[in-house]
Amino acid sequence: MVEHKARVLVVDDEENQRRGLSSLISAWGYEVRQAENGAKALEVMDTWPAQLVVL
């Protein structure tokens, strides 16, 4: 049985904030993707549905 990590999408227009938060959440064991705005977040969600979106 393969265990899947929960998916978290971090959305922020400030790159440093987005990277820092993504790094922290990833260190907690979650699979993380990033988006710089709402439009990009919707594109990510089309192919990579996240269980949590942090805005």
C-alpha cells in the first residue's frame, strides 16, 4: 500500500513569502506546490488537486 502525502497549494504574490511558507510546510511532510496569483492557482488545481490552499 502506497501512502500519499497531503497536498498543499501555497498562493502568494510575494515570492519570498511563498517560498518560505512552502519550505516550512514541506518540512512538515506535506507535498507542496506554489502559485503566484489566483489564476495560476486555478491552473494548478486543474491538474494537481490540493487538499488545502493557503492564501
